[in-house]
Amino acid sequence: MQFFENSRVWIYQSDKELTAEQTEKLQQQLNNFTQSWTAHNHQLKAAAIVKYNRFIILLVDESQAGATGCSIDKSVHLMKLIEQEYHVNLFDRFNLAYRVDSGITSVPRAQFEELVKAGVIDESTIVFNNMVQTLAELQTKWEVPLKDSWHMQLFGSLLVS
């Protein structure tokens, strides 16, 4: 399925990595959801993907039908059910993810701040900007060096020279 660059995106980040088996099961649940996701009885052109066993990305191409408050509520309800089923937190916006070696980890904001102060995380560390809103932004501004993200506003003054 092709999506326009201005398709809406929602990213939910798990506070822990899911197993391959959990990811496969979750992907099937998301596929079932997006195939039946509607807004005011209009089928949404939607897709979902579990990325890196940690991120749930929902896409809606609004050229066919736009996501509405009710349809967005349906997706939030699904995410809350997923939290319960998989024992994860998907709504903690102060849980920050970054790349370390070949993997991805996430830590609470206070711990992230300490890692910046200690020089473990620096301006070249790849961080995840889960506030992107379109497919184009997802492709260009989601996985970026800290120096190119909103993280710089909060943690830039703490960077070790």
C-alpha cells in the first residue's frame, strides 16, 4: 500500500523491547485493527508497523478519509489494551529512546540527562523523535543525531565538550 508523504503518523514507544514472538503477534493485531479502522463509517487507508520490536507506528492517508476524534480514540483504546496484554508502557513521553551500539535502549528523562552529563550520550547519538506527525517527517526526522532533534533544546547545555 502506498502512502502520501503528508499521511498522518502516530508513534507509540514501548518502555521495553518486545520479543520476536510478541512482535509477530502484535503486528497481526495491528493489521486486523487497521483493516477495519473507520472514521464516521468510512474506511481509513491505514497501516501499522512494529519497528525495532519497540515502536508502534500508525499511518493514515487522509486523502481517502480523515482520522477524526472518534477514530483516534479507537486507536488509543487499542494501545491501552496492548499495554495491558504485553505489560508495557506506551504513553510515557519522558521515556527517551536512543541507539547504543547495534541496539536501541530507552531510559527515563532523568537518567537520559545523567547520561548526557557523563558524555555517554553526545550530540552524535541517534535519538528517536516520536513527535513526528507525517510520513515525510518519519522518513527524515524520526531517527536523528541528538544535535538535530528537539532533545537539543532540553539537553544541549549539558553536553560534555
